[in-house]
Amino acid sequence: MKKISALFIAGLITLCFSMSLHAQSSQQDLDQVELMKQFIGEWKHDSGNDTVSYISYSPYGKGYLFKAKWQANGETYNEAQGIIGYANSYKRINMFFLWQEGTMARDLGQFDTQDKLVMKRRNANFEVNFAIWEWTFLTPDKAKFVYKRRKWSDENWDNATITESIFERVKK
């Protein structure tokens, strides 16, 4: 009886382990290049109080160029531009931001599901991971953006600031 119980438990552990491996490999098998195509175009977030955010993505080969701007009362008060490419045989997405005052940031991540991109932001020296953001497509023309930021000196995310926004595709 002990032998049967031990074999059953060993079989159950093996089954659970193999299911876990399958789940991980399917996540990595997502076509990151194809999924990035969902971003093409211009997106807008109206945060109220006459404040609007825009971000546009245009293809550049398999990568992308993007521009972002923030406006209040019709006047632009911040801008950023950047490039998007891939690493690790197109399994990871790299985004490089150049802000108008000259600082840079790098985001690295991937689609975890068909609809959800998760990126980690590093400082200009690429040493500290100080932000995590998620972009979840709710529909092809609507997405939820969640941005979680901590101070560079914080070792955990307990006191992080979290903001959520809804972006809609701008129809032209």
C-alpha cells in the first residue's frame, strides 16, 4: 500500500510539473512581433481637467517608432519619442524612451497573454527597475494602462504609486 501511495504521489508531482512546463512554454511561444501590431496607430487618454495624453506607434521594419505627448488646455507640456525592437530571438520587447529634457529610460518585457503586455522600466543607466506597466487590450480600439512606480531607493513595491488610464484608438 505504501508503494502504491508513493507511486501515486510521484505520478501526481510529475503530472503537475509537466503541466507547469507546458504553461510556461506556451507563454514564451506567443508571437511578440505579431502581437505588437495591435499598437499601430494613435491612442488617446482623456484624464479630465482639460488634460489629454497621446501616443502614436508607426512601423519601422519589424520594430516601431513612437511619439508621446501630454497636453493641458491644448498646450503640450511634455513629450517623449522612442524606438521599439526585440531581443532573445524576438521573445522580449525593448523600448527606449528619450524625453524632451534629454533623459532616457528603457522598458523590457513581453506579452504574457494575447491581450496583455507587461514591461519593466529601468533608469537611464539601466541599473534600477523603478516602474512596471501593463497595457491590456480590452477591445482592438480600447486598452487599460496600469503604471506602478516606486522610488529608486525603495527595495520593495509596498509604497509604489499606481495609476490607471483607459486609452482609445484615435479614428482618422
